[in-house]
Amino acid sequence: MKHGRTSVGIVGGGPAGLMLSHLLQVSGIDSVVIETRSRDEIEHTHRAGILERDSVRLLVESGVSDRVLHDGHEHRGIELRFGGVSHRIDFQALVGASTWLYPQTDVFIDLANARVRDGGDVRYGVTDTAVVDVTSDQPGMLFTDVDGVEHEVRCDVLVGADGSRSMTRSAVENRQEYFRQYPFAWFGILCEAPPSAPELIYTRSDRGFALISQRTDSVQRMYFQCSPEESVDDWSEDRIWAELQARLAGEDGFTLKEGRIFSKTVLPFRSYVCEPIRHGNLLLAGDAAHTVPPTGAKGLNLALADVRVLAEVLERAVLKNDKSALDAYTPRALSRVWKAQYFSAWMTTLLHAVPDATEFDVRRQLGELSAVVDSDHGRSFLAESYTGWPS
């Protein structure tokens, strides 16, 4: 077994882990990142992405890359569509902010390239991962590298950024887990077609929710509400397009631009929070600590917000040898997490058809949508929450 030493050991080499490693290096702190997947596997896992204003700033101003400004698409608002009519939520007019359509895959590529450029220590394709002695002054990561060599890396602080199926989370003793399982899922497609709209369309219809998003000038991503038990094999292209067109239909005659569908998937989701997100010298970040339904576009943004806070407290803990600084992480991070949980759950219940809903429930939902779009305060709340609260 090979033995190593670093200041911060990071389990998980997705966007959260790589961004943290980058921010630490900017501050003069060394780290080792381990990841079970290969870099190629992560780069070819297609993930959607809407970046908040501060997430874009973090990528650009920390020196990762400014590619998001050139290859990303600025969205100055969204459309809320219900009753067959679209209502624009103008982010810029309401709160002076925008979001950017920039897939999570591209965020990962930018971060992975930055780690190579800056000489970061990232080990992809590891196996047999474990964390040990998390309450000691020298916690450690155990793993086997791609060549079959066993390693033990000791550090001052461990970070678990290993996703929603986190292995590191199990080391947090006496944790409280809060979750809400939703009775529906999203049927997602990628298709070869021009954009049907310049910005996202969030649709509530009697048939259920639909989201019309974009990917590139020739590839689009779309979703519609379905059962978590739905099988993609039961849905032909003609049936998918008929369903999507029916959910977007309205008095304005809006229709989607159709094309060949080359990817179909069913995405169940839930709301989840682990508390606390620190145990000894182990801290959790990103999906290892919390997940949100995708309706509010908060998942990746929350992960980046976590590591921005974490980098600040680790700078004090490591460079100034002040481990008490770690105490600030859980309350600071969870304050934003619970706001995002509220907003994501609110957007989800606002727009989805709920099984066994009564006529009163349906009318109340339509009344809530009208209350939002007919009020400057309602539209501003949605715009501020969607584009991101100030750091």
C-alpha cells in the first residue's frame, strides 16, 4: 500500500469536488481528489444545466474558464404557461439578473481542464473507496487506483462530494435525514430540432407538467410529467410528440418544432437534506448533503454555493490552523439549502398535476399561478429565487 499526505482529501470528482479543489489551490491549499468514474464517463453523461448569476461569476472570476460567457446562452427570463397562455417572467426587469443555459457536462469539462492546467491531483477510476478516522486529527481516504495499487492518503480535513448515493455520508453519526418523495417523475428526451422558444417554458396543463428547454441550435431537451414506473419502451416518437404538443397547446396556437428523438429517460426525484453536514473533520457538499427536484434548477447551483462557503472556512481551518472555523459551515450552507428546498418544492407543486387532486385543488393551483403572474411582487419573488439569492 502506498501512503500519502495532503491538506484536504476530497471524495468525488464531479463539479463540486473539482471546484473545491480549484478554489483551495487558488488559496494555496493542496488537495487530492478521488473519483470512481473515469473522466470520459463523466464527460459523456449528458446533464442539463441552468446556472445562476453567482455560479457564472464563480466560474469566471475564480479563473476556471470564461467559456460559459461565449458558449452558454443567457436567459433573461422564463415563460410560465397555463390555461394555454404564456406569461413571461422578466428576470432583468424584475431583479436585474439573468441565468445561463450551460450544461453540467460543460461545467465539468471546464473544471477538469482547469485542474489539468493547474497541476491538480485528481485520481479518476478508483475503486474500494473508504474514509477512516473522520473524528481524528488525521482522517484518511483509502482507495485502489486504476493500476490496482492500494493507497492511503491522510489529510487535515475530508470532504464528501460523492453524489446522491454518497458513501461518505454514512460516516456522519447520529445524522437526521429529511426527505420528501414525489408521486411523479419526468419523462425526458433529447431531440434533433431547432429551438421551439428562446427561453425555458414551464407548463402546467390538465394533462400534467411539461418543460421545454434547449441544448444547442440543433439539439433540444424536453420533459413531461409521468409516473415513476413509466417505461420508455412504451413511448414511440409519435406518442411522445403528441403528448408534448397536447400539453403546450393553447389559444395562441403555439406548437413545438419536432425532430428525431435520440434519447429517452425517466427521472424520478425527491427532496432530501442530511443534517448536520459536518462530523468531526468530515464535511459533506453537493448531492451528498442534499438533493432537490429539478423544477427550480437548483441542484448544481447549490453544490457550487456549498463549496464556495467550504473553501472560505477551510482557508481559515488549514492556513490559520483554526479548526473552529469548520463550525460555521453547516449553518451557513444549510440556510441556503432550506431556502432552495422551499423554492424547488413550491415550483414543483405549483406546476405538476397531483394524483387524486380534487376540483378544488385544481382551481386553487390555477389561482396560485394567476396570483404569481398578476403581481409584481409575485413575479419578483420567482425571479429572485430562480436567479439566485445573493451570497
